[in-house]
Amino acid sequence: MGQAISEAKKAIFLQRAEARLNFARNLPEGDAKREAKIREAEKALQTALASKTGPARKAAKPGKARKKRAR
């Protein structure tokens, strides 16, 4: 998938996601996009929390081919 994310970068992602959520919640009630922005911010927060708490995925070893499925 990619390289592992450092702890500092994970903390930054979490901080940004919290800021997005606070911004979306402070939008006026009449704003048409308020609910959509809140949903997007909550999704971003869940993603940031998952990357913060979950183990880093290890990349596949280079040169190691995948096994083909029999059909």
C-alpha cells in the first residue's frame, strides 16, 4: 500500500481531523452543506484514529510474486 506513517504524521492527521470537525460543527444552522461537511469531518476523524491506533502495514517483499488462483 505504501510506507508506514510516522507517529508525528499520525498526530498531525488527528489534529487536522479534529479541527475540520470543530469547523463543521460551528457552521450556521442554515448552511446547506453543514451536514455533509460534518459527515466528511467525522469520516476523516475515524480514518485518522484508525491510522493512529492500528499497526502499520508491512509492505510486500520486493521480487516476491503473488500466487495465481486456480480456476
